[in-house]
Amino acid sequence: MRLPLFMAGMMALVLSAGAISITHAKTDSRKDIKAAKSKPLIRGGIVYKSYCVLCHGERGDGMARATKLYGQGNLLISMDDHNYEYYEKLIREGGLPLGRSRYMPAYEDELSEEQIGDVMEYLYIVNDPVSRGEMVFMTNCILCHGVKGNGKGRASVMYDPPPADLTRSDKNDDYKRMIITMGGAAMGRSEVMPEWGLQLKDQEIEDVIAYLRTILVASPGK
Ligand code: HEC
Ligand code: HEC
């Protein structure tokens, strides 16, 4: 009787030691965060969201709240018809000098050189859901879920249960849409997971779900 009990005790010890070394995997360093957030594309997304989304829309398709106000102008961001310099000039000087709509504002006094360069980067991917979703993730989720989405964000140690490892989620897109939109509490999970429906547009939530699909290392459940 004594020996098996002793062995079971040893086993439990070995197993929990293993578990501890896993849960204590390192959280993001300041350097990780800086590297993730200082990508021009991520910074450009922030500029786009603050200055351009009102007219051009989340997807750059010209479907936005203010679009109707600008009548004939085509607000679709295609970046197909002209070269880089042309679009840069359009952003700097506005529509008029290029014989385009006067409703495209000039940004040279409002944005820094760096911001103009950054937003240019973003314009080339604004049609791509996964890239847009990456920008949503890097600007809203990494504090808890980590730069890699593995649940090892800088704030993760403060929470029990910890932020989910999104690279190994067994939840499908419908479930993710619900928990992201309504928050953890509404789903009977931790209230620490915020209710993003209050802050993010539906489109941004769809985009971040598209991005989450790309970071999965294990296949999602039904
Ligand atoms: C007040 C509304 C408004 C805002 C805000 C606005 N734009 Fe525009 N933009 C327009 C209009 C209108 C056009 C269409 C011009 C035309 O077709 O003559 C346009 C056209 C463009 C085009 C050309 C698209 C193409 O594929 O030919 C680019 C690029 C562009 N805008 C970038 C930006 C950027 C970057 C910002 C934010 C820094 C921004 N716009 C903010 C109204 C706006
Ligand atoms: C303040 C910390 C915090 C932030 C910020 C946060 N989350 Fe969470 N999230 C959590 C916690 C904690 C859980 C785990 C809840 C539980 O297990 O009860 C969670 C769970 C989730 C889940 C469920 C995953 C699964 O497999 O069950 C998804 C999906 C998710 N978060 C997505 C996001 C997205 C997307 C963002 C950014 C828009 C985000 N979270 C921002 C704390 C956070």
C-alpha cells in the first residue's frame, strides 16, 4: 500500500513541476512590445483610423459614415492607378492640386513625415482583412494575450484565469465573435476579457478573427 502511494506522490510532484515550468514561460518583454507596435504598418493603421476612416471606411472601400456627403468622389482606396509618389502628394497636398475632389483634405500641416510614410504603408494593405486584423490585435489585445497571441502579455500574470492562449484556441469563429463582442462575463468566462463591441466596429472584430485564424498552431474545434 505504501509504495504505490509514495509513487503517486512522486508522479504528482513531477507533473506539477512540469506544469509550473510551462505556466511560467516568459511574458513579453518591453522589446517585444516595441518591435510589434513600431512596425510602420501598425503605426500607419493608427493614423488611418484617426484621420482617414471617417471617409474611406475600415476596409478602404469608401463605405463609411461620411461617404455620402462627398457626392461624386470615389472614396475607394485602390492604389492601382498611380505610383507611390502620386499618392503621397495627394495625401500631402489634398485632392485639388491633382485635379481630384476638393474633399480629399491636405495633410501636410497635420501629419508628420513619418506619419505620412506610415499611413502610405497601411493604404497598400487596407484591403486585406488579415493585415487589418493584425493591426487591431497589436493595438488592443497584446497587453493580455501577448504579441504572439500565446497568452503571455505583460499584464497576463495579474489574472486568474489567465488570458487565453489564442494560438491554441479550440473555439470556432462564431464563439470568438461572441466573446470578443460581448466580453468574457457574458459567456460565463472571466470578466477580465473586455466587451470589445463597445469600442471596435463590427468590421474590426471580423478582421481580428481573420487574423486569429492565421496564428493558430492547432486546428480549431467545431
Ligand atoms: C473628408 C473626407 C476625406 C478624408 C478625411 C480623407 N479622404 Fe482621402 N479622399 C477623399 C475623397 C473625396 C477622395 C476622392 C478624390 C477623387 O476621386 O477625386 C479621396 C481619395 C483618396 C485617395 C486616392 C485613392 C485612389 O486609389 O485613387 C487616397 C490614397 C486617399 N484619399 C488617402 C487618404 C488618407 C491617407 C487619408 C487620411 C490621412 C484620407 N484620404 C482622408 C476624401 C477624404
Ligand atoms: C485585460 C485583458 C484582456 C484583453 C486586453 C483582451 N483579452 Fe481576451 N481574454 C482575456 C482573458 C482573461 C480570457 C480568458 C477568459 C477565461 O478563460 O475565462 C480571454 C479570452 C479570450 C478569447 C477566448 C479564447 C478561447 O479559446 O476560449 C478570445 C477569442 C479573446 N480573449 C480575444 C481577445 C481579443 C481579440 C482581444 C483584443 C481585441 C482581447 N481578447 C483582449 C483577457 C483579455
